[in-house]
Amino acid sequence: MNRITTIDVTRGLVMVIMALDHVRDLLHISALTQNPADLTTTTPAIFLTRWITHLCAPTFVFLSGTSAYLSLRKRNGVSARRFLLKRGIVLILLELTVINFAFWFDIHFHSLMLQVIYAIGGGFIILSFLVRLPAKWVGLIGLIIVFGHNLLQLIPAFTDSTARFMAALFFRVEFFAISPSFAVLVAYPIIPWLGIMLVGYAFGQLIEQPLEQRKPLLLRIGLGCLAVFMLLRFLNGYGDPAPWSPQKDGLFTFLSFINVTKYPPSLLYDLLLLGLMFLILAAADGVNNAFTNWLTVYGKVPMFYYILHWYLVHLSMLAMSFLQSYSFADIPSGPLNFGRPAGAGISLGLVYMVWFGLVLLLYPLCKWYGRYKAAHPEIGLLRYV
């Protein structure tokens, strides 16, 4: 029971943090004009507001792999592989339809953005074939991908548009302006994130160990990941396409040091953020209090939370715009446009207030859905959402 609670608590925590980034993206006054990771223009508060949310995607993907392992332990081989395959397909379909509509509120679908749900769905499809192998072999494949995929940066991009698109689906972050009215952004290519998922799958064996053995091991793994990160980052060689450099003061130099690449996730990004994830798992392991119980409500229904929070964030953006005296005529349209008027926006402090309010609003909805899902195991569709 502690094992499952530990996963749910950690997943719930990063999902709560995730909503902060999306509220900032759609509502912060400077989000349309300022890159929060650009140390020449950002502020420490804006940088760290964005940076802390880096924890979300790798944790979500890693624990998806772990949950797949634990779920497959309850099923026989054929049905387990079939379930993973179906779930992967369902997730990709959700990304292309329900979730992309939440991004843009565009019934004509002028934009498609392939994000984390696409990467998880593609990872599940590939994992459905790899689960025939022992878990430790699956984990080894994952480690090879995590430590080696930065070598792909040395390969020149394809010039043929079809080959470039296929390469983007699996390896590269790419933007494709298909026509003046339709664009595709591949933000989460499958393979770099697959490595994280496969390591998470093999991690399922560790999480099954007794608490007294598991908790110190989680701590050692987390500290080990951070130590390797520190060494490789200090050397400023392999592991991230963006090296750190001395800045105008010590704080900004530190920000440069931790300013690792997410698109696609670099080795140093994986080591730093997964190292922190292991420390959170260790801290949450075996803990049962009001705060962990609160987080568990979100962590038990991750897909429901993910879909619903995007709709609420986007509706909040529209409400903000109308409250600031903009009208439907002021809402811009076109590919990769959230529909926020250029002058609309709120301060970072108000972003935090909206974020906290939305998270609280989601709590009773997630609690209701978690109970409904548990009470109706006969409804097969609920297994996918």
C-alpha cells in the first residue's frame, strides 16, 4: 500500500506544480514576449517559476513506466501487451483531439502540438513489444537511450520534408508550417522520453521492495543522479547542448548552471530532474498525513486532472481577457495561437493566485472521479482516463 501511495503522492505533487507553468504560459503578462529561461532578459522569480515545473514531465513519464510495470504484474502476458498497446493508441488519439482542442479552443484544428501525452502514448506502444524482455533489459535499453541520445545532435537534419517530419516524431523538436492555416509542432519526440519511461518500467522492481530497504535506496539513487549531474555539468562537455557560463553575478551563474535543455530532454536534464524526483519519492515513502492524502487525490487520476486542468486554464485566460475589457473581436487566431489578446495579462503574483485557485477547484472533481472510477471497474474506458 505504501508503494502505491508513494507513487501517487509524487505524481500528485508534480501535477499540482505542472498547472503553475500552464497558468503562467497563458496568463502572465510577459509570457508572449519573454523567454523565462533567457538569462539576458528574465528575472530570478520568472526563471524559477518556469524551472521548477521542469520536474513535471520527466516524473510523469518515469512513473508512467513504473505504473505500467505494476499494472502488467496483475495481467498475463498477452492481455498485458494488448492493454499497453491500446492505451498508447488511446493516449495519442486524446492528444490529437480532446487535448489539442484544450490548447487552442479551435474547432477547425489549425494547430497540432504533440506534447507529453503523445510521447507517453508512443512510449506505451513501443513498450508493449519490449515487455517480452526481462525488466532489467528494458531498463538497460532505457539507460542507453538516456545517456546516448544526445549524440543524435551530431547528425545533420534531413532536407527532405517527409524524412524531417518522421525524424521529428521520434527524435527532434521541429515546427512544420504545413500551410498558412495549419501547423504542427512536435514538442515531445518519442525516443528521448521513451528512455525515461523504460528506466521507470525497470524501476518497478525496486519499488516492490520492503519500505526499510526501498527508502534508503531511493535516497542513494537520487543523490547519485545529482552527483553525476554536478560532475558532467561542471565539465561543460557532453550531456547538454547549452553549456553554462559565468553571468553578471553569482545567482545568475547558478541559474545558468541549472538551465538545462528540455526540448528534447538532455542527459543533464534527466539526471537533475530525475535525481530530484528520487529524493521526493524517498521523502514521501511511508509518509501518511493530511498533505500526502491531499496530493494522492490528484495522483490517482492523472489523465483526468491533465485534461481538465487545461480546459480550466484556457477558460481562465479568456475570463481574464474579458475582465480586462477585451472582446471576442480582439482574440487573435491562426496556427499555434492560444487566443490571448496581445495586451492582456496579469502579474506573476496573480498568476500564483489563479494557479492555487484552480488547483483547489480541481480537488473535489478529482476526488469524485477517483471514487467513481474505483466503484465502476466494469467500465473499460475508465482505465484509459
